[in-house]
Amino acid sequence: MPSPTAGTPTARAAGKPTSTRLHAALAKVEQLRGVSYELRDSGKHEIGVIAEEVGKVVPEVVSYEKNGADAQGVDYGRLTALLIEATTAVCADRTPHTASEDNPSHSQGWRTKWLRGSHGEGGGDGGSAVVARKGRGHVA
């Protein structure tokens, strides 16, 4: 029986003698676009990214045909590392706007707007928002 992680890139530090943080992650993510589409064969509705577009920005996460030119697909698991770094960059940029012990309501700013979908770009479902308070996420 194959391992449930067969073919999965290792996450252990032992397998990575040299590792560095991803640079310009936010700039790269800003070049990507999420799309919704219907699968040609089944008509099933899906969401994702376009492999050819991602390959121009982050070729490391795209698999190609043997000819090396035609994109086959995107490894979403590996794309997650870029998304984590981009999110970290956004959060670091917004640090002055987070709640303090004296003013927890201040955390109702950009994070709440984003999570509630009032930033003008979709995102959020208009429902509850997660608010950072004392280092833990709470539903507001």
C-alpha cells in the first residue's frame, strides 16, 4: 500500500540543507488571478488558477508536458508556501493597525473589512469575520 504522502514534497527541515525565505511573494501573488470555470469533459464547476499564467510567475509549481513548453497543471500544495509569505507580508505591513490591549475594537479595521468582503474585490462571504485579539483568532 503506497504511503499517503507518496510524491509529496517533504516538509521536514532535515531534507532541506539550504532554505531561504521566498522573496517578493506579495508581488508574485498580485500577478496571479483566481478563476472559476467549467470542466470541458464533465461540465463540473471548479475554481483555481490557469497553469500557463502561473508558470510565467512561479514556474516551480507548474508541471509541464515532456516537451517542456505545454503546462499540465499546478501543484497547489507548493503554491501555498508563496501564499503564506504573501500573507505574512500583508500582515507585517498592517501591524500598526492591529488591536492593542487598551483598544481591542481597533482590530475591527482592515481585517474585518476584508473578511466581510467590503474591500471591493469579492473575498469574504458577508458573514462573520475573524478578528485578531490577544494573539488568537475570534469570530466577531
